[in-house]
Amino acid sequence: QEWDNYSPYMTDEGRAADISEMGETVNKIITYLSSTADHVTLDDLAAAIGVEKRSVNGSFNALVKKGLCARTTAKVEAMVPVKYLTLTDAGKAFDPTADAE
């Protein structure tokens, strides 16, 4: 059935987030962001979970599309604004250690 691929985690658009294809990097991202204070950059996250920045960025983008994470632009005085990585409410409710149904 089509509904077999859906989870109880809802995206910001009100759709169920399909978490069946999430891998180890995604689980590390959610676990780290769940236990860490604000102001986490992509560089910080990649270093903390021991995964190449490119892989972390791709996995994080997938989480953004699923409504589990977001990027927040911080107002800074540098030439390039800093973006902090955060969990959405759906991401905070997500348990990466739970078995996929």
C-alpha cells in the first residue's frame, strides 16, 4: 500500500515525512541537533559528527525538504551571512533510534 511508506512525523506543509530512506548521517544530524544548543553551523555539525561537509549538506537538505530541519540566517557583520541549522517541531519529535515501521 502507498501508506506503508509514511511516518507519523508531519512536515510543515502538513504531509507525512517519509523517513524510510534516511541513513546513518541523517540520524547523526538529528541526534546531534537534538542535544545541542543553538548556533550550529554546517562546519560545526560536520566536525562534530565526523562526516564530510558535502555529505552533511546533502543529508541536511533532505531533512529540510522533509520538514524536519531548517536553516536560519543570522544577522552578522561579515560579508557572508551565517546560517544556523535547527530542527523544526517535527524534527524535535523525530526519534532516529526508533525502528522504521
